[in-house]
Amino acid sequence: MAGRGLDYAALVLLIIISITLVYAIIYIHDIPYNIAKKRNHPHQDAIHTAGWVSLFLMHTLWPFLWIWATMYRPDRGWGMSDSSNRPDDADTQTTDSTTEALAHELVQLKRRLTRLERTMQTTEKED
């Protein structure tokens, strides 16, 4: 009977360790998703789903998910160098702030062109 208490203590310890291991494995498999979420990755949902699939495929996809999540950064996109050293390609995606800045600049240029046309018309009438 004296050994019964130790059996119960061992059982409780085994359950606590098992639960801790399950949560640790789940936490580790969410690391690529957390990286993708932090970097505002365009494929963060796919990385999250692939992390769960990797959990059931004995962790074979997990290293590739880590690489996939860390390859994208909002400031430089998919490239390996910073944007100042990269030539402007037609394929490069512009960010929302760049698009807004270009739209604002286009509106200013249209206004300037309209003013110049009016000035030219008034000078032609004077001649």
C-alpha cells in the first residue's frame, strides 16, 4: 500500500510531461507562422496550414516552412538584397505607400499641365 502513493505521483508526473510535450511541439510548429505573421508575409495562411500538415508528416516540411517564412520581408520583398541596390523591374511589386505617393504625384502633374495649357492659350490669344 505504501507504494500506491508513488504510483499515483508517477502517473500525475507522466500526464504533466505528456501534456507539456504536446504543447511544446505545437508551439514549435507555429514558429514559421509567427515569423510570417510578424513579417506580413503574403502566404502566412498557407504556411500555417503547412505547419499542421508537417506535424502529421513527422516534421518533414518544417525546415522548408522556416525558410519560406523568413525569405519575405516587407521592406525588400522576396529579394536577397536591399531595395537601393536592386534595379527597377517591371515585375517588382510596389507597396501601398508607394502607390499612393505615385497617385498623388500624378494628380499634381495633371494640375500643373492644366495650368501650363491655360498659360499657353492666354499667350497665344495675346499674340
